[in-house]
Amino acid sequence: MRTRVLLNLEGKHRFVGLLSADRMGALFQYAPEFVADGLEVSPLSCPLRASVFRGIPGFVSDSLPDGWGNLLLSRRHACEDRRFAEMAVSARLAGIGNQGVGALEFEPEASNPEESCRHDSCNGIDLDAVADGIRSVQADEATHTELDELIRLSGYAGGAHPKIVCLVSDDKRLVKPGNAPRPNGAPWIIKFSNLTDPEDSGALEYAVSLLAKSAGIDIPETHLFESSTGAGWFGIRRFDRTSSGKVHMATAAGLLHCDFRQPCLDYQTLMALTQRLAGAGDLEQMLKRAYFNFVVDNRDDHAKNFSFLMDGKGRWRLSPAYDLVPNIGGFEHMTALSGVGKSPARSLFVRLGEDFGMTLRKAQAALEEVDDSLDQWLQLAKNCGVKDPPSYERPLFIKAQAYARSAFLDRRRSPSCRVLQWPSDRVWCR
């Protein structure tokens, strides 16, 4: 099966290339006209060229469903006595059609978008009813109808947590399916809890999002949607949709063609990626996010939770922050800092900024803005309905681990910290 990969960027459709499969696996090749157009949708791991890419390019993999989406599909196909593992990747992409994240679209579509929303659900979504259906899926008790409806509502959004893609009215009282036939309202994503999550998990993520804003971190509008059974459901406005149309979005995992399920990144790499794509203007934001993730114990800071956006002229910028969720526990962060995955010295963050051209004063000021925001944390969490908020101290991480301090004192400056190198030739067929 061959799947056409399209780019619907700011209202203009472009044919990107073809994804097909042979006995050796998946193959991808850019369309000649897209190569001639010169628009780099993946400049590092899959640059424009006429050669054949063996495997699924990272920027295409970004669109594939993750934990929750895969669970829905596996449950649905189990109902049909067909194993999910036997479902070709190209078929899954074709099923996503034009409902995926970012500006990528795939043909053929599995369903007609005009028919993908049931008539009775287009007037509004009962979020508590959606939560009940999610619990049925997690308990493997969902019916065909429930699975089909949740698949439609999910929009194949990535991530491990259950979520729906929807349109939200300005007053936040009306939530409609994201593919409603008469769309009105702003595009949002609303997250729901897993069975193992605490009752106030939505309130906690909402409180952390407000804390991030107060720390000067660029984050979209967020909201805690009401629930009759708990503290509420966390929602975040989509930043890959604008009044001009869709925006191309690529995660660090997609750009670097790496496995986000593995701890494969260091914040030095993310700073280098930011400098390479977006320039020096976004480096302070990335430094703040690195520090903030350690401050709030967001240990799930994997390669798919950092993204970049590209406009119609091929200009890249760091996307707003998302998935800022505390993970209290003894395990290490998915992304390390100078090889340290747990409680790095504060001085390492300062050095990180200096390595990429920031002055000492500017790097320290960025960290202090995060520290200053912590003064309001407990009151902010209480106002959001968090029952037992974690305690965040300031300043944090003043004690360096012995090996971390040694690495800080002895580490030599390396050109690779400033210019990201990626051996993309290794994945191309000659």
C-alpha cells in the first residue's frame, strides 16, 4: 500500500512524497516538485533529495498515534479479530488522513471527514461521559460504538494520556468535536486521567501551566474544564492551528530521527537544535524549560515533548511548551543535563546558557525568573484545587553530585555544542 504525504501549510496544499512498503520494510521518497520547491520539512535527518529514504522518516512518525491512540486501535481491531500489530503503518497513516497534528496530511483517508462526526455529538460533548468511555476502554469493556466515537474524538493526538481534539467556545462552556461540520470556536486538546492517576491530576497540570507562565515560559492558553466527579480536566489551546490554517510541527524526536521512548537526549543537544533551527532568539526559552522541568520534577521530558514550528517561508521557531507534568519519584529525567539525569547542579544550567552565547548575567536572570515564580506555587496550586501539591524549594539544586561537579570543572568546550551534526547519509539508499 502506498500513502501520499501532503503538507497543508497556511492553507496551501503541497504534495510532499510517497510512503510505500516492500519486503524490506517502509520506503519514502520526496516528490520531485517538492524537492524543487526547496521547503525543508525535516532539514536534519531527512533533507530534500531525490534519493529513497529507507524506513519511516522521523517527521512522518510524529503523526503516528502513541500510547492512548495505539490502545484505542488495538482494542478496536481486537473486536474485529485482527491483531493491531498486523496493521501496516501506511494504513494507520491513511486512517489519520487530515486529522493529525501539525500540517501533514495523508491519503487515502479511511473515512469521509464530513461523516466522521455523529450528528448527536456535534451539538456538544459531555466530558464526564467521555471519561466514562475512557475508563471502559482501559478496563477492556468498551463497545464497538464507544471505541469508534473515542477514535473520532481523539483525532489521533499523540501521548500516553487519553485526550480529545475539540473546538471550544470563548466562554469555555461549549465543547464540540474538532471535525464538526459547522466549526466554530478555537481548537483545543483536553486530557483525561489514566486509571493510576490521582483524582486531581488535571488540576495539578493546570497549576503547573500557570506556574510556567509566571516564570516567563511561552505556553498556550490553558483551562481547567469542569467535572462533576473530580477537580476537572486539563485543556490546552492548540498552537499548530491558526487563523491562516495549519502550521507544520516537528518534534525533536522527528527532527533527529530518534526513539522518544528511550532517554536519548541531553539538553545540550536541544540547545544546539534550537540554535540551528530557530537561532539565538529562542535559546533563553529552551534554557528556562530545561531548568523548569527539573524544578517541577517533570521527568517525562522526552524527545517528543519538545517541538518546532515552521511557517510557509521555511522559517523555524521553538514551539510553545506543553506536557509540563510533575512525576514525583526516584527515577531520572528522560533528558539529561551534561550527562546528569537527576538533581544536576544549578551551575550546570548557567554553564549551558554560556556555552551557547548567553552572558553570565542573562543566564542567571533566566533561572532566577523561574526561582521567583515558586513563591506563589502553594497558593496557586490551592486555588486550582490541588489537594496535596508537591513542595518546590528555591533555590533548587545547590548541591552538585561529585561526578557532576567534576564534569563541570573539567569539561572542555566543544564545537559540537554549537553546531548540531547529524549523520543523515546513513539512512539513505544510494
